[in-house]
Amino acid sequence: MLFNNFCNTIQKDIQEMMGDNCLVEIHPVNKNNNHILHGLTIHENDCNIAPTIYLDYYYEDLLNGKSIQTIEQEIIEVYKKNKSSKNMDLSFFTDYQKVKSNIVYKLVHYEQNKELLKYVPHIQYLDLAIVFCCLMLNSPGGNATILIYNHHLSMWNANVKQLYEIAKKNTPLLLPYEIESMESVLKSFCNEMPIFSDVDTKELAVCPMYILTNKQKLFGASCILYENVLKEFANKVGQDLYILPSSLHEVILLPALEEYNMEHLTKMVKEVNASQVQEEEILADHAYYYSRETGMISM
């Protein structure tokens, strides 16, 4: 079955299952790195918010042998689990004084998002871009963000510099960072998943890697921008740092020991991106370097 036929069938079948007081729609969603996904929404009882369920991943399930009936039941279950029972008041978003306490930043790749950045206030940082969002913690369906566009700045009579100063203060407070060793993360994973309990994590101590993210695991790669985070951690381990961007949501910190080099680590990042990271989750395809002497990140 072709993808377009799959989408049309899913939309038609779920519309019939949900009944006349629901509206089932499919719309393209431009995600990070200009990656287009196809989102299905079910609007019920005139509720103004609904979870977006991406059909692209379910199409992969179909190609791998899962029946379309099973996929449709899974989609309905996901919707019921994440739907909101009441409307969300979004009028606050028109008032800069109300919204500014929720403005945070995140990092995206500059070149891969060049088309989007024409319409979005941003600050270029190395080969990345700092963009801004309104963060809504514990909203219906979980944490959510609303990307801030240029027309929002016009409405608010604000500018990029103001956004950055506010986000610089808000982001570490609303999304506090955490650093864990890869060893402890894998040990925890092995304890939760008994099938992996025989994995020997002692080998990781030879290659000390650390995961830097935030407690919400939401756009945690931006923690490299937090004041003094890299400086304090580099001083703690007594080394400069290699920074491996594992996704938008986290980076891996590696003490800059002699046995590592930028070329090898960049190759590692590219291989992981190609095989383990969804395209819309990729931040960059090379390693970065943090110098304790300069306090700067370089490529």
C-alpha cells in the first residue's frame, strides 16, 4: 500500500469509528531539519486542542507486517490516553507580559533549518541557531512548546535581544540541567530491564562519558548554553571537553584525553545519527570542543 493510500484509509476508518461528533484531519507538520511528517488529529466535542499522532511511524509498522486494523486501534488508544477533556485558553499568548515568564530557548542546526529561520527570531551560534519557544509544563497531553515566530514579536512589540535575555534567565530555572555518567544510566536501564542484567558496565569506566540534558529531557542540548555548566564540569574532571550532540534533547560530554581525537569522534556522531537518531531529532553531525582556558565552545 502506498503512503498516501495508507493515510486516506486511516483517516476514513478512524472517522467512521469515532462518529459524527469528531473531526479527523491529516496535515503536514514541518519538524526540525525541514523534515515533513504527517500528523493526524482527532477533534472531539469542539475541543480546541488535540494530540498530533504522526502516521509516518505507523506506516513503517505496516511495511513491517502489522495489520492496518491493529494500527488503527493503537492510534485510537494513543488519542484516548492523551486527549484533553477541556479547552485550553491560549489568549495569554497575545499578552507579552503574561507569556514572557515562559519563554525559553532551544538549539537547532542553522543550515538544515534555514528556510524556517526566515520566519523565526534566532541568534546564530557556531553552526547552530538559538530559537525561542513558549514552554507549557504539565499541559494536557504532557509538556508542550509553542515556537515563537517573527509575527509574535511584532504583536508583542519585542525584539530578539529581549527574547534572549529573558530565555537566558528562564531556561535554566524552568528546565534545570542534570549530568549523569553513561555508566549509571546504563546500570539503571539494566535494572529496569532484567533481560540486560548481564551487561558489564565496568567497561564504561575506561571511557568516561557523561550525559548532559535537563530534568524534563526536553531540548536538553541547549544546556551547553547555561552559564558555568561546562566550566564547572570541566574543572571537576580536570580536562577540556569534547561535546557529542546525540540529539536535540541531550549531548554527551567526554573528557578530552589524549586517546580521543575530533576526527574519530565526529565519525562516531555521524554513524549514530545515521543509524539511531530520527532525522527530526538530529542536532549536528560532528563533535564540538570546550576549552577551559577560553571558556568557549569551538567546532
